[in-house]
Amino acid sequence: AQSVSQHNHHVILSEAASLELGCNYSYGGTVNLFWYVQYPGQHLQLLLKYFSGDPLVKGIKGFEAEFIKSKFSFNLRKPSVQWSDTAEYFCAVITDSWGKLQFGAGTQVVVTP
Amino acid sequence: NAGVTQTPKFRVLKTGQSMTLLCAQDMNHEYMYWYRQDPGMGLRLIHYSVGEGTTAKGEVPDGYNVSRLKKQNFLLGLESAAPSQTSVYFCASSPRPQGANEQFFGPGTRLTVL
């Protein structure tokens, strides 16, 4: 069965530090990849997505992600985090034509002032 | 546009009670989905619909039923609630998944089953 793994469950870092969240998936065919963010008490919002083309994808709020097909990875990065980036981050994959999202377990990120 | 809305926002049930969660979208999307979110498990797909009058099972369908009588509405029913169904439920919608289409999520319903 396909799966999505997020390596870190909790990350604590200081403002201005760099952030990298790992995401690996297990599926050998064509995939569509997403990172969603959930701020405290809010619903999921799309940060960025990869469907095809340039494997380096830029999203909102200074986030970017790189699709490395050979490593089945789609890691999320931000060079300098802010306190407002405190949230839970979910990697997700679509592997079929019905658009069903398969989510990773999520990474809780806490940014301290 | 309101986007995706969910009713109710919160609910407490006793074991064995029934309830229906309503999801509505005003974006004329074909596809709609119901997920549940549990700590440490991300979101898991319960049921989905690829159009009015059609539904299909997702990853964790047991104990739930759905209906899509109108294109804009997707109902999730619990016939006999169990404590294991305590969760946050999210509805999502999207245009046809082909191409660079994303899912748009509602604000969630927090359900507690005692």
C-alpha cells in the first residue's frame, strides 16, 4: 500500500532559523505532491504543490519544496522562519485519478521568539 | 464565495446516538471528500464523491455513510456513534483532479462521542 512518511513529528526552533521538513512517499508511478499547513484552530491551507515541470516549487509565505524523484522525496524548506509559522505541516500525495489525498502524520512546528 | 462550509462546528454525542454532518461548497466543484483527523495520524479519507449521486469508500469507511443528492452538498452520517469516532472531521472539494487542481478544505467539525 502507498504511504507517506514525515520524518519529524515535532520541531522546535527559534525565529530566523532555517526549516526543513522531510517527506517521503512510497509509490513508483506518477504522483502529485502537496504541502498543506494548519495554523492553530484553523483549517488546512495549501502551501504549495507539484504536478510536473520544475522540481523546485515555490509556495506562499516564502516556502519552497524540492521534488527528487529518485529519492521519492518532497522536502519543504524555508530559509528564515517567523513566529507566525507555528503550525502543523502535512505532506500529501495523490496517486490515482480520483484525486484521493494520502497524508503523512504531520509535523508540529513551534517557532519561539 | 464562502468556499467550503461545515455544519456544525462542534458536537457532543453519547454512544449509540446518530448525527449528520453537512458540507456545502459554492465553487461548483465536481469532487468532494470527507476526512477525519486524529493526533499523530494525519488525515484519513472516509468517503468521497466524484459527482452528484455517486459516492465511494475511502480508507476508513466503517461506521459512516454518505450521500450526495445535490452537487453542492456532501453529507456524512453516523448511524450509531462510538467513542472511536471522536475526531475532527474535514470536508474538502476540488474540480476534477486532473491537472494542477488542489483540494479546498472546510473549517472542520469537532465531534466528541462519550
